[in-house]
Amino acid sequence: MSVDTATVRHIAKLARLQISDAEVEALVPELNNILGWVEQLGEVDTSGVEPLATVIDQKLRLRDDVIDDGNVRDAVLQNAPDAQHGFFAVPKVIE
């Protein structure tokens, strides 16, 4: 794939960038070089390689998944404008 000046202008328009004609001319070879690198990466045989999220094998330090109500219901309900039976009371909106 090759990038020309019209393509660079179109990309700039999509990105809402205002670039001069000199910048357009400078971007054409740069974008072509980037696309060349991408094409080279596409030629690499990765059939035996596992997909990675990170290069370093990291294990997440997980905590025990313990269900806890927090024992803060009364403190939270003190901030409510209206609380009834241990819940927030809200005005009826549907009749």
C-alpha cells in the first residue's frame, strides 16, 4: 500500500488537523515507511507464538473474594435525605 498527498490530506481532515502543503509532502514518505514496517511485521511467521498481553510474565496478586456488607449501612443512611426501613427512600416517579 502506498500513501499519496491526497491520502495524507484525507487523514488530516478525518483527524481534524490543519497541516500545510510542506507538512503534507513531509508526511508522505514517513507514512509510507510506517506502512512498510507494518507489512514486514505481517510477513513474520507467528504460528507457534502464544498471544501476549505483556512481555513480562506477571502474576496478579489476588485477594480472597470475601463477601462483606461493610457494616456501614447506618453511617451511609445518615447522609440520605429520607431513609425508611434501612433503605434510601425516593419519591415515586411513575404512577
